Amino acid sequence: MKTDAPVKLNATHTMRVWTKTKVGSIWSLGGTPQVKLIAAQLEVEGPYDLGKGYSGFIATSPGGETFVVERTTGGFVGGSLEEVRKDVKKAHAAVLKKQMAKQMEVAATATLYKPKTFWSYLE
């Protein structure tokens, strides 16, 4: 069932989410920004159907920016449901399955931060 309405019984809840962010500056010693894996327990809304058996949630930053969070990995996968659904629709099932397995491994290595700190990395 395709709907943009969240499930009413669990419209919002918290879950561990993660993403990659660049830290450092091209002007810092060494000159190369580093990629950092960051995670936090955040309030999310959903679930929403992403297609091909996948579902996700919406996390909203304090500034109002939205991020689609894949349900099983907790990873940020896009900025809008429409964008993610298009990507899922054109992806091959075997590729998606392989990506999910890899992202589960990556997710486990993300450093957990308080929500305020997590969001500050994405500003």
C-alpha cells in the first residue's frame, strides 16, 4: 500500500539513525576533510513505503530539513520520499540487498552523539 500518511499507532518514535559527514577543513593541517560516521537516537515519523519491500521514516532537523531514514539500517538515504522512491524503483533488487548488508556493517561503526551534537555536524 503506497501512502505518505504515517501509521497512526506509531506516528512518532525514536530510533538510532546515522549518516556520514565531513569534518575538518581544506585549510586545516593536512588539508583534507575527513569523513565521520555519526549516529543519534532521534524522533522519527513513519513508517513510509519506499518500494520493493523497503520502508523508512522521516527525521526532521531542528531547522526543518527532512531526511529519509531507511528502516533496517537507520541510514539517511535521501531528502524526500519522492527522491528515494525513484532511486529504489530504478535499482536492481540484488544491488539493493547487497547495499543493505554493507550499510548494516557500516552503521555499527558510527559514533553515537546526543541529538543536538548530531544535528550540529549537518549544519
